Amino acid sequence: MSNKSHTHEIPVVFECQGQQLIGMIHQAGVMATTGVLVIVGGPQYRAGSHRQFVLLTRHLAAQGIPAMRFDVRGMGDSEGSPRNFQQLDNDIQAAIDCFLESCPALSHVVLWGLCDAASAALFYGYQDSRVKGLVLLNPWVFTEQGAAKTYLKHYYLQRLFSKDLWRKVFSFKFDYANSMTSLLNLLKQAAGQTKAAQTTNAVVRVDENMTLPMRMRECLRQFAHPVLLILSGRDLTADEFKETVKGDPEWQSLLSEVRVTRRDFAEADHTFSSAAWRDQVAEWTSIWVKSL
């Protein structure tokens, strides 16, 4: 991953509803009208696999794409109390304001998010005309029933072929009681009732009382611009998203639209934690943003 010396990193402090947020803008060495705003999801730090956000924004800037990363309220160096990923609209809006003010040539942004940050990007994107694209990695569509079905299909079936499992069974170290209790609980959750999915192509009002997958689907429907979707092959969050799409014709219809580019990354884990996986995501992102 290249990081050319002519790029500049500028720390910024900006306000969101009376509290100060901390960010870093990575300026490119060329004039550009579209930049990438990285939304950080969940409590995390700037080392390990989440070093990805630093390296990603540096790579984008080196490719001529201005980028900004920031801490939402209650996270990292920013002020305020921790908040749910469904409550980040004001933080994202304030970050976009700061980004465009600091880089006067910019007129549009692409929102980039992993896991619940991808969900937050979907919730916000259609509401702001300055947002012209979304990069969504392993979107978070959690429901108890969906998680249970995914765990049964993608974990328990794999466990049946695990040498470690059978080693424990034949050495009499397998905990049958706890395992059966866990399995029965998952089966009960998987069989639970789910709010019926709305099956209409009409634009409907996004309602916070919708299930998370339904709300995200309707936000995507109302977002009229390009989307890059990247899904890992070794990740239960990505598996749950795939199962959600598989069971919902409306999701399938939306993701089949020409504006949606999908990349399935079979080898990668949830956070793309190896250098090779991280670099591939950065390359896909930069190529896609340039294509806009």
C-alpha cells in the first residue's frame, strides 16, 4: 500500500451539539471534488486490525482522494457519552461540514463504514445531498432470530467436521449438558417469530420501529447513488447479512441494481486483519471512488 510523501495530514477539532469531536484529514496532492469520510463503529483503538482506518485514509490520499477519519461522540478522543450506531446522524453531519470546510474544492463525500458503521452510513446517506456514494463492509443487520440461524448454519455444521470436537468426544471431555442447552436455546431463537418483511417497491417512510434489516433496506432504497458492498467469507456478521438477503426478495432486487458493486472476499475475516486483505480493500475502495 503506497503512502506518497506529498500528502498532508491535518488534525481537526469540530463541534457537534456543543461537544468537541476530534478528526484527521488526509489531504491529497491534487484537486478533487469527492472525498471519503470514514465512520468508525464500535469501541476500538488505533492499533491491531483497526490500524486499517489510518492506512486506508493514507492510501486514498496517496491515490488523489482526500479522506477524513474521526471519533464520534463518546469514542476515542472526542467528548460526550457513548452512543448507539443508530444515533450518529448529527456526528456524521458535523464531520461532513468540517471536511468540506477544510477542503474547499470538495463538494461531495463517500461514506465508508465497517459493521455497525456501515449501518450508520446507510441510515444517514439518503438524508444528505452531499453524500454521493457508500462503501459498506460486512453490514450489521443483527436480529436474535437471524443470528441464531446463522450460528446454527455456519458454526455448528462446521463444528461437526472439527477434529478438536471429536477429540473431546472420544476422550470423554465433551460437555454434553452445556452443549445441548446452548443448541436448544439457539433452535428456540431461530424458530422465533419475526416481524413480516414489507414486500413493496414503493418508497416508504423509514421508521425506527422497523426491524434493523428492514430499516436498512428502506434506507438503501431511498439512497439513489452508487454503493460498494464488500463481504468477508469468514465472518458471522457477513454470513447473517447474506442470509438476510437470501430470505428477502426486496433486498435481492436492490443489490442487483447496476449502481451496486459487490465484492465477496472469501478468505477475509470480519476486520480484514491481514496486510494483504487490508490492502485489497483499500485498492477496491480507491478504484471504485475514482470511477464515480
